[in-house]
Amino acid sequence: MIRYRTTPESADENQRLIEGVYAELATAAPVLRYSSFRLADGVTFVHVVDGAGLPELAAFQEFQRELDSRLAGDVAREEATLIGSYAAATATNRG
């Protein structure tokens, strides 16, 4: 799990770059679980990653390239153990 804060002026750009990673994941389809969250303060982001393949993606490399310039503090990395996961069906994928 990775948690960090961006500067207020960099938050939207950071989100745009993360969305680019998801666009590439949709086509590359590596074997991994990856979730990203933008917290209510608008500048804190949390990423949960389980698996490999993310660093090889061009969009992820683009996201990482100038990450330091978008940060407003340190990046916190913590190991976490998955206890469970649930994804409810959405209106677009219900049969």
C-alpha cells in the first residue's frame, strides 16, 4: 500500500496520469490487482498493488517520471495482507 500527498496544484494532473495507467492496464491486462484512491482532502492518494507488471507499463513510467515534483511530503509504503475482497456488480455488467 502506498500513500502520499500531492501539492494542490498537482492533484488533478496526478489523477490524470493514474487514469492513463488504468487505460493501459485495460489493454495490457497483466496479472495483478491494482486500486487507486483520491481521498476527500483532494490531495492524498492511496494505491494498493498486488502482483507484478505495473513498472513495465509505459503509462506507469510516465506517472513515475515527475512524481517527486508533484509531492508535498514523503511517500509512505506499507506491506498489507489481503483479508478479503468484494466487487459488487454494476449496472453495466449485470446480466
